[in-house]
Amino acid sequence: MERKRVLIISYYWPPSGGAGVQRWLKFVKYLPESGWLPVVYTPSNGEMPVIDTSLEKDVPAEAIIIRRPIWEPYHLYKKFVGKKKDEKINTGFLNEGKGSGLTEKISVWLRGNLFIPDARKFWITPSIKFLSDYLGKNKIDAIVSTGPPHSMHLIALGLKKRFNIPWLADFRDPWTNIDFYHDLMLSKSADRKHHRLEKEVLLNASAVVSIGKTMAQEFEAIAHRKVDVITNGYDNDDMPKEVTEKDNKFSIAHIGTMVKTRNPITLWKVLKQLIDDKKFAANLEIKLVGKIDFAVRKSLEESGLMPFTNFIDYLNHDEVIKVQVQSQVLLLMLNSTKNAKGILTGKFFEYMTSGRPILCIGREDGDAAEIISETNIGIVCNHDDEVKTTKAVLDYYNSYLGGKLAVQSKDIDRYSRKALTKQLVTLLERITT
């Protein structure tokens, strides 16, 4: 039987690294064995946050990859704020320097008010034109768009209006409810346009998917329609095949970007108090893998924790997995923002299968906390709960001293990439039947 074909519109694709790549790379990896042939449409020259060629091994031979040039205003932005041409653009509102000056604030205003929904908007019209020609010559059974950037959804919206092909809109992050939305300094008209486009996508897609329950409920409140949930997950193939020795020290590792709103001030305060114990100080290692905001570095300095901290700017995905398995405790930082209840980072699910206990700093009533409780993989402490954070660190530390620091996870198989791809296929079959 001939495979059905799905066109996947994604800005992020290998060799681009970072969190935005993993979700659809893994879906594409497992779609062929479920009877679907993936056709990926992606920029040939996009602004990649990092390069990770190790991810290319997951692209199946059957997949069709279409790369087309994109024009983005980032070279103008870099020139305006004094960055070098080859400097990478940080995601969200990460500041590795002392802070944002006037030029940075002006650029943020321009980004929020002129580049709607985002700086990839200039790719929308040429992509609709190119893909319209492609669809006229090639059979496609379904279209998927994944955002952010939400310009990808607008490409799919344009194709849906022309061809009426079933379309699944996948949201890895919120649109108008993302944590930094109100930092964009939007005018009233720009805010209205963002909300209008968001609602148009939600209403016109054949199906809408989000990565968590809370985000789905937020979209349902906007569009008054069902939003499906397919979480992120872990891939068993990524786990090290050889036995990995654990760190000798009591290592607390955070993987991924740590922006200002993820700065664990209470944890730093707790660790500052605990290093008064010379034995604890001798055993402690803090590992921060990824980009770190200046505010986080400042907090570490003020807490006297810099001598205990190992900063690792970036590792490829294979090396990251090894760090997770080696570390004694994995730190999961969720943003201290109003929308934090629905945050489910991609790294969380890879933490899940590492066999290492998780210390989550975030809302105890959030989506992540619910999954941690269900799977028995860690402890959740509210951002300002010093008492519970102290107890959690000491409990883990004493287990480490006794050689008994481990987790007995349960029911995590449903978060494997293979299982999640089966959920996706069920949804694609639903909208194409």
C-alpha cells in the first residue's frame, strides 16, 4: 500500500541544534514505519542558534527534505546593536551582557511591532508561492506547521485556503501567552494583529496540537474548539549504549538556556548556606550546560558559588545525554512567570529517562509537577520555598553520601518518541479520513 505523504513546515531542522529541532526530527524519524512519508520544508540559510551535526543521523533515508532560501532582517539587527555578522541571536530575552541598552530596546520594539508575527514573516509569501507549485505537481495528504516561529503557521494557512488540504497546527510554545510577550512593547494595533492571526490559525486548522494540557486549555479558550495534546518525549536510541560512571562529586546539572526568569535565586541561597559545611562544599559541583543570562551569573557571584560552578556553553545532543546520565541530580528550572503552569521543556522528558533524580523549581500545580508526581522521577519546589528546597537538596545529598541516589520511575513508556508518533499518526488519520 502506498504511503500517505505529510508536508511538514518547520523553521528548525538539522544541522540546526537546540530545543526547537528535537520534536519534529523525532516524529520524522518514526513516521515512515507508521505508513507516512515525511516531506520537510525548511530554510536553507536560517539563523541557527547552534549547529549540531550529530542530529542528522536521525533523519530517515526515505524523508524528502526541501530547503529554500529565506531573507531575514537579522543582519540589520546585528549591525544596529553592534554584533558581529557571525554572532548567534539568543532566543527569548537572554542577555549574556550586563543588560540591554537603548539600541536593544529599540530593536525589541521594532521586532514586536513591525515583524508580525516574527522576523521570518518575509518567508511567508515566497513559501506559499513555491509550495503551491509543489502541491500542484505532487500528492500531499496532510500539512503540518510547527511554531514558533509562528510564521510557519501562516504559510500553512495560505496553503489551506488555496488547496483545502487537511492541516495540523502544532504549537511547541504559546503565541500571545508566551512568557516574554509583554516585553515586546507592543502597540495596541500590533497586539490586536497578533491576537487576530493567532485566532485565525486556531480556527482554520483541521486540528490543533499543543505540548501540554494547560496550553491546550488556553488555546481552547481563545478558539472554542478542541485542542489535542501530544507532549514532547525521549528517544531510547539516544541513551548511551555503554555503562556511564556517575560523577564523583554531588553534581547538580542544568541543561539548556537559563534566562533571567529561570534564575533559581532560592536554590542559590540554600546552597550558599550549605557550603558553610566544609564536607558539603568539597563535594558540590554545579554544572550549567547552555547559554546563561547575566543575571544568573551575578546571583552566583553574590552567593559565593562561582568556584563551585562549571559553565559549559554548548554540547551536541549526544554529549548532553551523557552529562545527564553522569550527573547526580538534574535541575529543571521553570520560568517564574504568570504562564509558568503550562511550561514543559523538551529537556524535561530526556531527564525522565536518565535514571537520575530531578529537582524541579517551579509551580507545584503545574503540568511538569503533575507528570513528575505520576512518574515518580523527582521533587518539585515552588520558586520561593526555601524550606522545601533545603530539605530536597539535603535528602538528595544524604542519599548520594550513602551511595543510594537513584529513582524508581514508573509508567514513562508513554513518553517515548515511538509511542508519541503513534499518537500523531492517529491524529493525521483522523483529519485525512
